[in-house]
Amino acid sequence: MIPTTLNSESGPAEELATLRLEEMGPLGDTMADLDGDPVNVFGGIPGEEVVARIVRYRRRRQLRVSGLVTEVLKPSPHRVSPPCPFFVACTGCQWQHIDYKHQLTLKQEAVERAIAAYPALGGVKVSPTLPAPSQFEYRNHARFTVRFQGVVGFVNRITRRFVKIDECMLMLPGINNALRELQGRSAETSQLSVRYGQGTGDFLIQPTFLNPEIPLASGQSHYEESLLGRTFRVASPSFFQVNTAQTERLHQMVRERLNIGTDSFVVDAFAGVGTFAALLAPHVRKVIAIEESSAAIKDAAVNTRGLNNLDFVEGRTEEVLGSLDEKPDAVILDPPRAGCHPDALAALSRLGPARVIYVSCDPETLARDLDDLIGRGYVPEAVEPVDMFPQTHHVECVVTLAFSS
């Protein structure tokens, strides 16, 4: 059975409603009908009947209505007791109350729904979601809010209330160890970030703290992490996947799907700090990596030392792809959540590589771009969800496309 009260969220004048929960919504909440209007409900599972606390608030000048489950009247067979004492009060995890096998199914279904929105993708099949090696203690990066004389925690997405966090079950132990040292001592800032190298034990803590009671070094410009035996430098503003163990499996999957050999020429677009490029370079003839972020380019210069067949080009993917004078055998697209610029897809189709691997963290923009690529002659051979973010609604996807001349 689930908790029937929200100790940190309850108030004397709270509004409660009995709701029948319908499909899963875009934020990992279930959808329901409240007096004829749709409402997203945190902490539910489709098919359940629940009592929810109703929260009405304005965001970007619009009145919004959300619910938080306080009692389950008719539970789903997939419901489990969430192990974290902060669940619901903290909305960082959305799915701790859902059996992990069903979480994987829901992520597959989310990708299927996004793809089904485009008629041209009607025949595309989505594989079962690849489970993560660990359901908890996997995140190598935490962003905390600081309030009340240095108290560290998170802000509830719906109620906007702050909750002190003594330990986050998603974080690697190294981050929780740092949290204990920073808790109650971080009044110099309103936000702090901790990044931790699972394979190296290295730290990056921002900002710089002057409080002599904090026994940790802070203000580092970068930290180091290892993937598949190679060490990577990651600067504070640079992107790096938050699940190191699953990232290694993701890289192995991409290499297998590329179907390349020692004579192949590969382009790594949206290359970040160079993880795909550096790990592929020893196995191919040539790699060109494209990245717009100057901070990531500086990291990549360090990360790719000794790889003489790898060139990093700073610039926008759409511009650099359009300027290449040699046709690559394969291209990796790993864009941010917004997906690819239309000009990047147009430039890709003009190059016409035989294979494209599209790595996406957003099913909706992925489906949009796949619809575009199908119109340009590419055929999706496999759509494979990968669980990089257990206990949350977020899902990574690896799509293999072949050019049909």
C-alpha cells in the first residue's frame, strides 16, 4: 500500500478529488478528468482510482491544475511501495511507485506513441527497452537548490515547495557523501552542482565555497570520468551522460549498429566532449567530430590526444555537414533534446551516408526528425529504447537508419 498522506505538502485548506487515472502524460504523470478539464496527476498509474490533492497555480501567466496522489482506492497490479522517503514531496523521480519491468514497458510505449503520430512511420517497430544495470545509485551529476542558511534540497515541480534532501537514492554514493558534507554549510549560494566520476573517483563541485567548515575542494574547472577504459575530461559547462554504466552499453550498441570496419569514414555530429569519436577512432580509418560548444571542444582536444585519424571541427552541425567534401560511410546524430535543425537533416541527405545512427533523449523530436529522414530516403531498421534514467519517465533511444537509393 502507498502512503495516504503527504506530510510535507499537506495544508489545512487542501482540495481533494477522487479521480480515475487514464493514459500516461508527457511528464511521467497520469492524466485524468477533473470537472470536464484534463489534469496531470503525479504518483499514479493508468487504470487506478485515487484520491489526489489538487494544486492550482500560474505558470507563464497560465492557470494550471495538477494533482498529487494521497490515497489509492483501486491500485494497479504494477504498483510497488516507493523506497524513498521523499517521494511525492520531491518530484525528481516520477516512477518509484511503479514496478521496474513495467517502467520499461511504459518507456517503450512512450516511444511508440511518439512515432505513431506520423503516418509515414506506421510500419516502424519499437524494441523492448534495454534495462539499466542499476535501478538506483546511478546518477553522476546532481543539481541542488540551497535555502534557509545553507540547507540543500530540491524544489517540487508542482507545488514549488522546497524539501531538504539528506540522501538521493538516484545518486552515486560519492555524490551523497558530498551532500552530507555540504548540507547546512552552503549558504554562500542558492544553487550548487556536484559531478562525480564513477570510474575515477574525481569530483567537480560548483560554485567555489569559502566556508572553512566544508571539508571538500570546490570550484574545479573540470573533472575526469572513464568510459570503456579511456579517460575523458569534462568541464563544468560540458554535457556528459548522467548514467556512466549504461553509457558504456550505449556506446557498444552504437558501434555494433554502425556496421563499420577499418576502412570506414565516420562523422560524429553533436560530438560533445568526444566520447563517441574517441572510442570509435581506433576501429576506423577516419573520424570527423562536429561540436558547437567551445567548452566541449576544449575538453575534446584533451580527450582525443594520440588519435591521429580524428579531426574535431567547431561549428554548427548543419553548417559543417554541408561543407564536407568526402562522403562518410556512417554518421552519428546525438543532438540535444530539441533534436536536429532541418538544415542538418537536409545536409545529411545530400551527403547520403549508407548508415545513420540517431541517439535521442526525446521521443517527440526523434519522431519528428525520423519523419523528415524517411522523406529523404532513409529507412529505420531498428528503434531501440535504452533506460538511462530508471525511476523517471525519461528514455534514451538508438535508431538505426539505412539509406535506400
